[in-house]
Amino acid sequence: MPYRIGASTPLSDDDNAAVLFGYDPRSTYNPGAERLVTLAGTTVDVGYPRAVWTFAALTVEQWEDLLELVGGYSGEVYVETRNDIDEFDEYRTIARLPEPRDLERWGGYYQNITVELLLVEAVA
């Protein structure tokens, strides 16, 4: 099942990351912004869920398309990504893109583009 990102819901096959960027990102999901260890030794996730997508490389044009889709270096988007039990769900989230000074450019490509998806909220 594909990773998708778009400005509105429902997401379609045109919003598929493999269509937009040539391949799906590596993805991590954290059900809480911070994981705390209790006095009993168990862990508790606190805060809002967060996902991170990492693209190994994007062309300059693909980067500009992503920047426009997000509406700048951060903005509200809809995504389809894996949850903490490895199933795909659709979410509304704030996407935060790397700042220009953090971009690694090599020729016509940016390398290691990390998109943080913050305040992840399931779309009912």
C-alpha cells in the first residue's frame, strides 16, 4: 500500500509518493512525542503522535513541488502513512520541511530530505 500526501482528503492515487517523487519514503511513527519510563519500569507515550518520512534524494523540481504542496516550510496536509501497528491509515497533520540551510544539495538533487509530520490526527 502506498504512502500518500495531499492538500485535501480523500487522498487518491495521484497523491501517491511513488508517483510524485519516484519512490516511497522511509517512515517512522511514534504514537507519542516523548516516551517516559515510569517508576514501575514501564514506558508511557505522552504528547501527540509524530511520523517522519525520509527521502534519500529529490530533484530540485520535486523539492519545489513538495514545498508548494505543503504551502511553505510548514503547513497542514493529509497523509496516508503507517501507524504504530504497521497498518496504513489516513491522517491530518502539520508537515514541517527542512530549512534551506539544512538541505544537502548535490548537483540537481537534494539528499536526505526529512519531512516531519507533527500533531498527527486520524481522519474519521
